[in-house]
Amino acid sequence: MRVDDLTPAELYRLQAIIQRIHDDYLAWTSPFEREQLPEKAALEGIPRGEPRARHLTFSLLLSYDTDSRSLWETTRRLWHDYPWLFEPRALVVDRNRTAVTRIFERNGIRYWRRDAAAWYLLASRLVESYRGSVLSLVASVECDALRLLRRVRSEGFPALDGEEIGPHWCRLLHEDVVRLYRIDRILFPVDVSLVRVSRALVGSFESLETVRVFWDEFCSLSGFDPVLVDRSLSLVGTHWEEWGREYVDNVCSAVSW
């Protein structure tokens, strides 16, 4: 499926549907209320700036094979019970990887040995090159999203150098910590949640790449911010069984041909 395959009427209707979803997301109206989004609720009470940047950055190390709600509940608990885990200098200078491993095992983290190693490596990278600060890392590339992704990939930052987690990390930083330039140039991290809602709205796709191309073309043609479209649609897809399917059905029913 390509944007060119849509009739003018189909394109107009899809634009109206995406506009409705986009507006609901920006206004935090139902179903996007903050309490329904664990990744947002987990940030409540964490100061904007370096503390929030560290929480988001380290949390994403545990996102492999972990559902969204469990991930953010776990990392929020770690933040509360072991604040030094999110302080790179305190972790590297005053503790060691063994301490992290024990805590991860005790807290039921599935891949506790692997994730503890990645956590300690990330802290070490930040201490060695960026004074232990995520925002210093961001500032070193002048808040440029594309350069930031290239930097973490070239320097081997665990998890953040991944094809899906890296763009997701940039998007969360952009939304909740610091505005990033050229964030709209970041490619959509196509995962099962985006594919699910894309099929419901548009139809079948031959591959993940065709999903990416479709939304890139659609946003370019229609004037939507691709970051916000990707974010809102991915959230709907992530919570498909809880409220996503019903929400999409209601929006589509409300938008006439």
C-alpha cells in the first residue's frame, strides 16, 4: 500500500481521522489521559531536565521483551528504591556491576545479568565522555536528533544504538525533556503496535518498510508532524486490546465519507 494507491476521497478521510487522533493526543483527552499511559505516569514527580533524561535513558535498556506497563512500573520502583542506579557517577565510582546485578535479580528483571551489564556500561560511557550527564551528551551534538543517533551508535551505547530503541529514545527526550532539532528526520521505528493500527486504518502492507514509507509519504503530503503521528498511532496500537481497537472504531465512525 502506498499513498498514491488511495483515492482522493480515501486520502481526505484518512487525513481527517489522523487529525482527530493527533488532536486527542496533544490535548491529552480520552483515551490519552496521562494515567492511561504508563510511560507518562512514570515521569510524574521527576524533575524535568537531567533527572528525567536519566530516567528515560536508563529505563529503555530494559525494554526488550518487556511490555510497556511492566517496564515503566519496574523502572519507577528502581528510581524510588535505588536512586543511585540513575546517578552514573555514584554507580561507577561508589558501586560496581555486581551491585546492579544483585538488585536486578532481586527485583525479578527477566534478563537480569545481561541488563545489569548494559546498565553499568551505559553509566560508564556517560561518566567517561559526558561527565555522567545525558544532557551533556545531547548538548555535544547541539540538540540535533540525527547527530545524537549517530553519536550513540558510533560510540556503542547499549540499546540506544538499536534501530527501534534509538529513535524511540530521541522521541521521548524531545517530548519530555529537551527539544531536538531535525527530530522529524528520524525514521519511524516500525514495530507490531504501529503495524496493527496501520492495517486497521489503511489495509494490508507487504512489509515493515512499506509501513514506514507510507506514513513518511502521508505526513509529507498532508503536513503532519511525523513524530507526533508515529507516537499517537503507536500508543493506540500498544493498547489495542485495552482501548485502541474501540477508539479507532469510534473515530472512523465519526468521520464521514
